[in-house]
Amino acid sequence: MKIIYLIGPDFTVFSLAYPHLKYLIDQKNQVLLLSESFNKNLDLDVNHISIPFSRQKLSYKDFFAIKKINNCIKNFKPDIVYVSTPKASLLGSISCYLKKTKYVYIHRGAYYQNFNSIFQFFFKKIDQFVINNSLRTNFISKSLYNYVNENLDINKSKIFEPKFNSSKGVDTERFKQSLIKNDKIEIIYCGRICIDKGFIPLLNLINKFSNDKNVNIKIVGRLEITNSQINSFMSIIEKSDNIKLIDWTDRLQDFMNIADIHFFPSFREGFGNVAIEAASSGAVTIGRNIPGVQDAIKDGKSGYLLNNDLDMIEKIDYLIENPKKLQEMKLEARKFAIQNFKSSEIIPLILKI
């Protein structure tokens, strides 16, 4: 088949799309990748065209992006288009609607989940448009499917309840506990550093444990907050010997594999791949009890699902003070990942469906 795979920011190509693309290419499909940019060092023999995406809700760049996607559809003449990530899905669905081209929507999260009033209404309408005009919409977790199904007025024949949680699983050989162990408790945060991903709870975490001689904290991600928030954040880090800020990397396993506790305070997730990467690495995840994350954490086994920020910090305290319980849960987390999310087993089944 001739397939266009459309996804947004540069880092999502490796973190989300790579295993899909690898599988589709290995199956001898002709694949054209459209994304913000593409790391040529990736082991992917794929044609790529850069699309001018903007992370802003609305931007003049969006018009140029739609025009470029239209040209790609016209010239490549795909049998099907995969659209994924919120902005890319909107722009891709508009282009496919205009060019009368079939597309599949990989639904990775309800952007409107934590909005109120007019913003929630607006983003719900966008999601309705993308779903109702798709050939089909596939969800990356069962709880996300349930949330969208209950909250949107959509054509139910267009959506399909997932048989698997996660869109790609986890490489359990890449993510596994390092044999080299620090005598301190290693806490890790991985992801964009912004309000909806839990910046305030993260600020509370580093405030509490800054200069704690028994704890190291590694924060792996890109800053997407205001200048005043950056100043507050960096002032704590710069005064602390035990906190490190690391730019986002494709080698997340280098940090996850030495972690004991994974802090995951996000307010909105379609699933939460980092939670199962943590589990595979033998790290216990402290996460929020929301759709998506509910499928990525086995509550009380691979981690804890909690409803407020104070409970999250208290649970970390509990695990630090109870090393036997922490070690027991680390083993359970690894078992949970292997039994449910081995990427080598679930990617072919996901994409066949």
C-alpha cells in the first residue's frame, strides 16, 4: 500500500511513530512520513517531507502546513493516511477532507480533558470533526476510548474499542534495571515541563527533596513554561546538589534504567508510555488517576493512581521509608510490563487491527 504517516513535533517521530513506521516499511509498504523534522540517524528507510507545524493552538503556519499536506496527497496519491497527535490530526483531517482521501485517526489523547467552558467546547468540536470524517479512529487505551465515547457526540461506527493498551508497547530489552545501583533513591520525571503535564506538582517535588542527601532527582524534558516559572524552577535546581535537568533525549533508557521511582503528575494523557517504560525498567510510577494512565499503571503493584498532588508526595515518602515495599513493587512493575506490553508481540497485532 501507499501510506502517508502524519505526525507532529520532531521528537514524536522516535518516541511515538518509530515502531509503526519500522513495521509498515518491513511489510513492503510505500511510506511517506510527514512531520516537523526527522532525525536521519534513525534506522528508517523512509521518504520524509518537513511540515511547518506549530505547537500553538492556532497559528498562521497552519495554513502553510495544510497547503503542503494537500500537495503531498496530490503528488503521492496514498491509499490511506495515518494522522496522529492533536495538531497534526486536525491539519491532516482537513487536508484529507478537502482532497477526498481516506484517513485513520490514531487517537492519543483528549486535549479538552482539563479545559472548561468555551475552550472545552471548541476542542471537543475539533475532535468530533476528526473522528466523524475518519475511516476509523483507533484509541491507544481502553480508558481513553471510554472517556471519548461518553463525552463526545460522535458517529459510533467510526470508533473502535482497543484490544490493547498503548500504541507501541515497550522494548523490554532496552528498558530494564541496571545492575549498577546507587545507594540513594533515584526519582525521575520524563516529559514536557508544562502546566498540563504537572509543572506545579513537579515544583513541589523538587522543593521538598532539594538537597536531601538520600535522594537524587533527574528531570528529563523540555521547558514549555513562562519566563517567571522558569526562573522559579531553575533557582531551586541551581541551589541543589541532588537535582539535574536534562534536555529530552532519544536515550531515555540511560536514565530510566537506574530509577527507583517515576513521578508522573500529568493532568492529561492518552495512555502514558513513560509509565510502562518505567515499569519495564523496574521503577515504581506515582501517577494521576485519569483516563489513559489508569491503563498504564497497575494500582498498588506497578505504582499508585492518586487524585491529588499532596497524596503523590506522601506516597513517595512512604516508599522511601519502606525500602522493602519499594523493592517488592519494582519487581512487580517489571513483571507487569513483560506480561502486558512487550512491543515485539503487540505492534504487529495493533497494526493488523
